[in-house]
Amino acid sequence: MSEVVHLRQIIQVKKLRANSYATVDLVNADGSLKKRDRTTVVKFPEHAQDTATTGSVWEVSGKERLNHFIINDFPLSEYTIDADNIKFLRPSGRILSRWICNNIKGIGSVIANRLVRHKKLAKLIETQNTEALLNIAGMTVNRVKDLLESWPSEALFNTINWLEEQNLPLGFGEKLVAIFGEEAIGKIKEHPFILVAMGASFEQVSQLAFRLGFTLEDEVVVAGIAQYVAINHANKTGSTVISTDELISEYAKLMKSDTPKNIGEIACQQGLLVQVTGGYQVYGKALMEAAVAQFIVDAHQRPAGEGCLLAGWECDLSKELVETALTDYESTLNFNLTADQRDAVVGAVLAPVCGISGGAGTGKTTILKAVLGVYDRVAQGIQCYQVALAGRAAQRMAESTQRPAQTIAKLIGEHLGDNKPDLPEQILLVIDESSMVDLLSMYRLVGILPDAARVIFVGDTAQLPPVGNGLVFQALTDTQIPFFNLTQVKRQNEESGIHKFSTLVRNGQLDIPEVTKNTLNESGDCSIETKPTVERLIKLWQESGGIDQSIVLSPIRKGEFGVDNLNLELQASVGNDRQAIYFQDSLRGWIPWITSTGSRLLKGDPVLITANNYDEDADLRNGDLGLIVEVFEQPDEDGAVAVIEVNNTLINVTAELLEKLHLGYAITIHKSQGSQWPICFVMLPNEAEKMIDQTLLYTASTRPSERLVIMGDESAIEKAIKVGSRALKRATFLEERVCFASETSEFQYIVT
């Protein structure tokens, strides 16, 4: 067969595939489809994969090849075009009709053709002429609304094609047009390094800047490099502030040249950095911290009863009323609260914003339940929303308080965006495991909260910090926001080895547990295996009861004692001859599923959910753990290939959910926060030395309720204690912003 080369061939995407491939239709000049004897596939350039959506229209040039493969013993073939050059097109005529069918909910080919035949359709959409669009047969209010919202503007097409010409990710097009409108291209030409803050690579943007005529001496470029250095510093350290010395040093290291002495001032003048005490912040980080600080202060200092009619009950709130309600609540308990606990409950109800802090097992949940019980009595009707960063933490909170809980991401997803309902005008928001909440999550969260919201932060400053940038819970502890600190451990008795070890770690004191004996039964409830091997881990894990009783925790994913390898080893110890999950591949047929870490999923395996799954029938959160209880011989009518049990609920595993499952014999320590198991094996491998600190060791040591086995050299414990908390070394400016906002406000809310 002679080589086929397509030149400016118009195609319309039918179905997206993995790795930037898409099944397409070839379109003739008159808008009709070319008939071909085989399926046609286009391999899009990587930077276009987010924009090559179903129904989108492109002009592509590139060589075509014929691919041969076998599915279920049947030889098949398809044409594949490797697109060297692409251009995003505005659809028209028949192509536009198909685009409308693919992209506008509820509109089929008949109504789509009516729309396309309307000579002034583009004008009606541009002027948002809802009345005229409703006059077109078949159009409803919802269809018109979807059409207006989904219709791509001229600015979007122009911006995307300009990005393509610059070989930049086309996905930036929508963001740029949303921010700058028709001026998007002009703004980027003036300040190309804006794209770095959006996620474009520094190398790509630098090349763009030089093509636009900028030089290294231009202040636009100097500011752009300074911004890149600050972003890198934030990603590396978790800090939101970079000191002047760090900015100068890292700039010089990157550019291998002297740094302009006024680099910070230049970046501020260009609007890319903001100066704060002690250094500079990327504009976006400064904006987020300021917004979070202002919301917290406004909520804390809001006069009683103001903000909405629902807050009227606050006018009658008093210490005496709360104490009476607490006495009534206590009558439902089979134990008495201590004086300190009562004081904490009363203070937490009186304060519109507060924190409840304490080590693992100190009774934070007991206090929280009492607080909620008092709210039920003094503020009947106020809706309580309980959230946590991780799904498993939210699940544990729901089990502990017997009230609904969800992830922060789910709450935001349900109330942020068009057609999403607002939260009630007043709510009580409880944020559990607050020490792990990063600045971006908090910023997005306060963006949906009503003015009269009351907020309770629950957490432990000694546990792991946020994975993302910033500190929120930790920053609030030294501000005007009231914090109630709990110290007495309730989870284990005072003689517990786990309690003694974790408490000493929390206090920064060195304590090496006793060495693990030959068996667990001979060992104490807290012990250390100083010369760990995978074989020894498997032996002890099997003795402990395996997946029914235990979890293996590691700070790393790679290496012998990393999560990926330990999962494979523990899976093999159970047996690899169990029924494996298969899936229907569009090219290769019914084949075994292999996860991104290279493992199969077998019946009886524990699994970890690695991404949120917002499905009505499978509402799962990143961090949830489950068990594969059934594997199908073929997909069922809904495409399910297996069944997992998560949180005592049976859930069908579809192809979409399958991509979010990893083995769950071993998980990272970060994923474990907010969870508890009877027995924990904690790996402290030498290659994780730079990751292990006091917070990580403390978090890991507080996950078990019955037995803790540390597997690593004694020196790892010594170094963790010596390093202390890396989180508290993060440079942020939220605390200062909260204090400043409090001082400049006219009203001060005082808890009496």
C-alpha cells in the first residue's frame, strides 16, 4: 500500500481514547462524512489532548498508517493518522449539527438541524437572545441555557489556535478567555509568564518570551523568572513565602548569573509577586491567604444575630444557656465530662470560629459530639456539615458522631459552579483532620460558605502537614481565634507501649521501643524490628491476622520497602492463583486489568481508592479502602467487571472506577491520617530519610489501637526526633494576615 499523507484534512472527534488518541470521522468540503472501509484514528499532539473533546472539529495534517491487531482471535485493522499539524475549527453546516448533538444535552439531530438552518444562529447566541432561540421548534429553557453556556466564543477559537501556533497546551485557552476575554492573546503577549502560574512549563514560556522579542534584561522576563523561582520554592518546601535571600540565591542558581538586586521590587511592579514581611509571595498565594484570613476574621467577629435571619438565635446565646444545655446533654451519657472538657465544650459553642486541638486519643471526638449535642439544644434548625480532606477520615467522623460527613472536595463540588445550590444562609461547619488542609482547599471552601457560617476546626498540630502549599490549622493556633487544647489520652491506657511511645514522639523526646521477639505474641504492643526484610514482614503480618486486622504503612512508594513493592509481595503471600479482574479493551478484547503500578487485582485483595469518584451508585473518595468480593467472567449489562465492598457497601466496579483502584495491603502514611487499625506495621526505610520527621513518625504511631511494629533502623527514630516538625518550618503569612485583619476590625467578638 502506498503511503497516504493528509493535508489540512477536516476531522470531527467521535470518541476519545487513552494517550491522546481519538476515533474520528473524516469530513468532506460540503460537511458530509467520507465513507471508509476501516475505523480512522488520529494521534493528537500531547498538548492538545484536553481540547480534543467529543464533537470538536479540527484541521489535521500528517501521515496515515494501517494498524493490524487481533481481538479474540479475529484479525482487525484501522487507519491511524499521526497529526503533525492541527488547527481548531469553528464547526458549521452539517458539522455544526453533529457538534450540537454531541455537546448540548437533550438536543438530537432534528432540533440540531433546525438550529443550523437558522441564518442568524451565531448572532442570536452572541447577543444571548433567549426569546428568539425559544421560538425555534423543540427548544426549551434548559436547552437554550446549555447552548448559550457551551457555545465556544470567537475569542476562544482565536486563543486556542494562537496557543497551537506557539506549541503551548491548548487547555489554557478556556482559562485565559475566562479571565481576559477577547484581550487574552494581547495580555499573554505583554506578560507571557502569566502562563507559568497557570501550569505551563518555564522552558516553553521562556521560548515564547524570546520569540515575542523579550530579552533576559527586560523586566517582564526578570519578573517571570522570579515568579518561577517562587513557585518552585513553594512546591519544594510547602511554604507560601520566599525570603529575599532565597529569591536571589535560587534565581542565580537557575540562571547561572548575577541576580538583579531589586529583583523582588521588579516582580512586584510587574504584578507577579507581592511583598510581605520577610520576603515575597506569588500573587495567587497572597490572594488566597488574604481571602481565607478575611473570611475567618469576619466570621469570628460577626456580631451575634447578624448576617441572616436564621442567626437570630445567637442573640439569646449565653454561657448560662450553654451550660444548662450541656448538663442536659450529659444526662444522656454513661460517663461524666471532666471540668476541662466542659470548659472546652462551652467555649466552642460560644465562639463562632474556634479550634479543638489535641493528640491522638485525647477525646476530640467526645468533645465534638458534646458540642454538636449542645448545638441541637440551643440552635435548633441550624444545619451541620462535617467535612475532612480524605474520604476515610470523613467516614470515621460520620461513624463517630452518627451524623453525615463528606470530603471537602465533595462539598465544594456540590455547591460551586453554575446550577449548583447555595449552602443555607447559616451553617455549622466542622472540619476534621484540619492539620492536613492546605491553603488552596481552604480558599475554595471559604468561597462557598455563607457570611453567617460558624466553623469548628478539629485537628492535631503534631500530625502531618498539608501535602499542598501553606498551613491553615497550624497558623490559627497563635491568633485571636480561640483554641481548646486537650491533653489526656483516652484511646490506650497509661501503661500502653503505643501511648508511651507516641506521646514521647509528640513531645520531641527520644524513646526506642523494645525489639520485636520471634513472634508478636511474645512481643510488647509497641516494638521495633531493627533489621527488617520483606520475608520477616510477611511472617509477622500473617501472624497478625493479615488484611482483617492489619495495615502496612510506608512513607514512600518506590523501593523494596515502598508501597508499590510491598503490595505485590503481600498479594503474592496470599496467593496469585485467585480470580483476576479482566476488562473489555476496545482494541485487544477481554484482557487482564493491570494497574498503573504494574499489579493485577485479584478476588480477595484489599484495594485503595486513589481518586474521588462522584457517581451516584459509587460515591467514593480518594483514600477509601475496600475489598474485592466478586469478579465477573464477563461485563454485566452496565459494564461492571467486579464488586468491591467499601464502608460496608457493595459497589459495582465499572471501567471508570477500575482506573481509580490500587492494591491496599500497604498504603502511604499520608493516606493513613484520619484512619485507625488494630495493628500497624510502619516501615522506616533508609531511602526515606529526607521524608521522615517528627510529624510523620507521630502520625504513623497513632494509627494502631492494639499493636505497633516499627520496621527500620533505630537511627531513623533518632533522626525524626532531631529534625522535629518540618511543617512548622514552612514560611507562610496567614497568621500575620489574620492578626492584622483582627486588629483593623471595629468589632471584637469576646468569649466570656
